[in-house]
Amino acid sequence: MTEKQNIHSSFLKELIDKSTGWRKVCANYQYITNPKESQDAGDLCSILCIENEHLSKVAADSLKILEGDEEFNLHWKDFKWKLLAYLTIQDLFSGPILKGGNELSLFRQWYFYYEAKYILIEAILCGLNGFTASLGLLMRLFLEFSLLQNYSLRKIKQTMDYSVITDYFKKTFNPNWSTIIKGCLPSDNFCKPIRKRLTIHLTGLSETAAHPYRPLHSPKHLGSFIPEQTLEGLFFSFRMSVILEPVLWMYLVNFPMLFHSVDIQKKFGFNYPVGLFIDRTGAEIIRRSMSEEDYNHFYNYSKNTQTYDDLMSFFESRPDLSEDEIKATWDTKNDGDFKDLILGHCMQMSKLRAIGETMALEPREEPPSSIDQLTDNLAFNKWRKYYKNIK
């Protein structure tokens, strides 16, 4: 067997092992000792939880330019802070027990966010490889899933019922986009410019990516008639930020506690109240993801919400725990020996993120069809005989 055949055989074995074994879920949590002094959000692959060796040569070369070239680096840093802010949102996902669903509804209500997260990562990989047309399609999907997440979140809170989620999983929930955009945010003056921005992008992506577009929007204008990286294509993070920014605004309105850090361990030890409070690192990431002027607008808005008043009152009503009392809440049986408070915090946050993403996805009940059988059934000779019976 040649060296080339060995490589192919090894890669095929890796794919087979992945297909037949346990599904891999990767979740990390970035703890910054002095978050206000941090100049960079970190390495992109670490932020997205992907391995450097899984990048193509083109993607790796593109990333080196973005990380190292002064022309790109300033905006690239800003983009990475926005990515970290988006990933921080999941730390405030809670799950009250309500009617209209079952115990899994507590987790599946966040399906839209985690699907959007996957799509966002794939869009970044498309950008690094120069796949511009795919990037536009994925950002349209990212925006749609994000709108659905915030719409369903507010619907659940208004009705105290998980029916909007169970109906979606049963394929009986299909409101129009004007209804979704109207319901994804409060109906106050502060949210009007956010709603308008979301509407403009949804319409724009529909015209340039989701449907056949005019010649003006052809990706071939970026400098190549084949899908490959180009100089203009390296600026893909600008294009993504334009969509990511109003999506973040939408979440910041609906999760006001993202601006108000507390010492969670001081009050709860390692028995974290899931989805209620943010730590110092998370709140600082949110601050770094926007300008000071924008931050002040959202911060002031958040302090005037009932959510802020209720949760801060609950937090302050709890007694402070000593360090020994905090250590006593560590679950040695499930989490291993206790190391220190910071490492324990990072482990807990990473575990909660992994559980949240895993439980949000409904399992596939039916095994995929045989490729040979599917191909045979779709051949014209068979298709022409039974297509009328398909509804």
C-alpha cells in the first residue's frame, strides 16, 4: 500500500469511527483573570472549539493574515470579541418547568440558538476558504434561527407554555417572518431601530443569497470565476459582523443580566442556578463586543427591567459562603477531585454548555436510507410510476 493510500485509509477509518461511535460535543469556557486588561479575545480555533489541523491550507493561510496583518487585525479582533459575546449568551439559558411540553422542553427551547451557533462556525470556515456564495446563504440561516430563538423565548415567557417549541418539533409551527420579527423584541421605542435593522438584513439576504440574485451580487465580482480565496474575500468578517451585530443587540435586550456580573460561587458554591447570572469574565466580554456609547445604551436599558430587579434581589438575599463552604459543594463523584476555585468554575461552565447543546437536539429516530436504495427509487423509471402518491 502506498503512502497516499495509507493516508486515505486512515482518514476513512477515522470517519467510520466517528459515524459508529459516540458523537463528539466540544464546549469550552474562557476565563480571563484580568478581563479589562485583555487586549485580544484569543485564538479563533480555541474560541470556536475546532482543531487547527482540521483547517484546510487555504483557511490556515487566510487565518494567519487576519491574525497578523495590521490592515485586517483591528477589525478581526473586534469580530472575535463579538463571537465570544455570542457564545457567552448561552450561559444565561434557563429552563423553568412549564406546561405544553415535557422535561426535554427545558433544553429543546434553545435548539434555535445552538443550530445558529453551528451555522455561524460553518460560515466562518466558508469565509476562511473563500466560499463567498455559501457564506451568504449561511448568514441568512443564522439570522433566521436567531430570530426564531428570540421569538420563541418571548412567546414562552408570555404564555408560560412550551407549546411553541413542541409545535415546531412536530412541524406544525410556521408563523410568517413579519410575525416573528414583531414578536422577537419588546414593543418599546428602544427596540424599534433594532427591529428595523433585522428587517433590512432579512430582506437584503433574501435578495442577495437566499434566492436567485441579480448579476450585481455575483461572488465572481470578488476577483475569481472559481470558488477560491481572494483579496476582497478576506474581508468576510466585515460582512458577517453586519449581521452578527443586530443579532447580539436582540439577545442583549432579551437577556439583560448579561451586563451585570456577580460572584456566583460566593452565594451558591458550585450548585449554580442555571441561566440566572453571569460572571465577571462574561460581562466584560459583552462590554468589549461593542463601543462604549452602544454599551451605555444597553446597560442603562437593562437596569430598568423587572428581570434585573428580581434577580439582583434574589442574589442579595442569599448568605455569603466561606471558601470551605464553597469547596464542600464540589461533586467529587461526578467531577473528580477538587483542584481550585477557578478551574472548578471553568469545568462547571464548560459542562453546562456541553449539556445544553447536546440536550437541545432531538434525536434522529429513523435510520438514514441506503444510498443504493434511494438512488434506485429516484431513477426516472421508478419515479414516474409512484410520484403521484407522494404528498
